[in-house]
Amino acid sequence: MAKRGGFPGGGMPGNMNNLMKQAQRMQRQMEESQKELETKEFTAKAGGGAVEATVMGNKTLKSLVISPDAVDPDDVEMLQDLIVAAVNEAMAQADTASSDMLGKMTGGLGGMPF
């Protein structure tokens, strides 16, 4: 009698079903976490607070506050540098939060065979 393909003992289909349920649950959790992250704000300052940038978790610039003291018509380049620094730092905070969230969600997958 020829052996049919499949899983010996029939035990694997049940395990596969459990894996699918876990994957679906993880996907829902990731979607919820992503939505939560998108509404979170990340604020960074540059130049001792002369420039403050607030970025949303979805990496959109929400606000930019520039101290009047930072506005020097003879040194526009410094102000530009401060803006870039503040925005980049806020973006980095958003990236870190996103990576941390993803790491928490997928932390249990380290032993998975794929």
C-alpha cells in the first residue's frame, strides 16, 4: 500500500491551525499597535530649545515652533540647521518607537522555522 503525502500521525494539521490562529491574532495586535503609534507625538528640540519639532508616529510633521530669538536675518543657515536637527531627532524617536513595537510583537517568533 502506497503512502499518501501529508503529515505522519495526523498531528500537524491541528498544530497548523493553532499557528494560523496565532498569526491572525498577532496581525490584529500589530494593526492596533500601528494605529496607536500613528496618533502618538514625538517632540525634539534643537539649539537649547530655540527650535521644537513635533512629529506624529506616521512621520508627518505636526508642528514647528521657532523662538523669536533664533531668527537672525544674518544667520539663516543656523536656523535651517536647527530645524533639520529637531525634525530629524523627532523622526528618529518615531522610528525607535515603531521598531520597539515591532520587536515586541515579533519577539516570540525567534524559534519559528521560517
